[in-house]
Amino acid sequence: MTGLRERKKAETRAALGWAAIHLTAERGYDNVRVEDIAEAAGVSPRTFNNYFSSKAEAIASRHLDRSLRTAAALRERPADEPLWAALTAAALEQFTPGPEVEAMPSPAHAQWVAGVRTMLAEPALQGERLRAAAIAEAGLATAVAERTGTDLATDMYPRLVAAAASAAVAVAMQHYLDSADPPAPIERLITDAFAQVAAGLPTPPR
């Protein structure tokens, strides 16, 4: 029962986070209310408040939760798997669309990109996005430290890896937004970004 309860809570949280992003990209940040997000997710405003303190937190939660799941997935990867191969596989697992996306699919790429860009530029979101990114990166660094036998208190390595992995995902997602229609699949972009980081970012041939 505990497992089922936790899964239901995660599904509700994902539905609220996705609804917040979807509606904000569609209507603009100032034109979306907590009540709108709750209705789109099929829950009450009171339920929304049980999960998030603001719509900004709900929007930022998707990146945070995806990163924390990446850390959890990394812990489950085979111990003898090379670190960056394990990180790549763990990250890619989190980009499979969930039922919340199937219930509220994205519009055409050009329309979606325009809305997401406007959303990401919203000043009211910046603080929450930074907070979520810091928590996400710290969680991933802890998982890397556990996997590599390094110490967060004395070794830079796990934080460097977490920062590099976080940057790789961010750059891949930005590249996806900047790409022509149709864009390359986000999974391919993330795989390529991680491969370049793992290779030491060699200078590409002219």
C-alpha cells in the first residue's frame, strides 16, 4: 500500500507540474491561476497547495523531479558500468513521456517552443528555477559520490560530474528549443551531449 500511495502521489505531482508548464506556455505566466492548474490536473486547489506553495514551484518541479529520479536510477545501474554510460542511461529513462503528457500533449513544435521560451524568461520563475537546479545538482552529486567512492566533503569530483551532467542536459534541451522543425529527438541530443562531455569535450574538426 505504501508503494501504491507513493506512486499515486508522484503521479499527482507530475500531473500538476506538467499542467503548470503546459498552461503557462499556452497562456502566459500571468494568465494562469492555481485553480486553472488544479482543474487541468483533475484535482482541487487544496490538493495543489498540498504539493506546491506557488505556480512557480510547480513549473520548476518537473526539472527537479527528473533530476532526482536520474540520481535514483544511477544508483540502480550495474556497478561495473562506466560512469558516463550509467549517467546517460539514467538520464534517458526520465525523458519517456508519462501519462500526464499523454493526457495533455504539447501543441505543434513552433507554438510550443515560443511558449516555453516566454515562460523561461519570466522573472517570477528565476528564483525558483535556481533553487530547484541547486537541489537537483546536489542530489546527483550525492549519487555520483556513492557510485565512485568519493567524498563530497573533500573531493570535487562528484560535484564536477553532477554539474557537467546538469549542463549537458540543459544545453541539449536548449538546442532542442533552438532547432528547426522538426527538431532532433531530445534523447539523441542528450546522448550526444553526454558523449562529448565523457570524451573530454575534444575540439571538433574544422
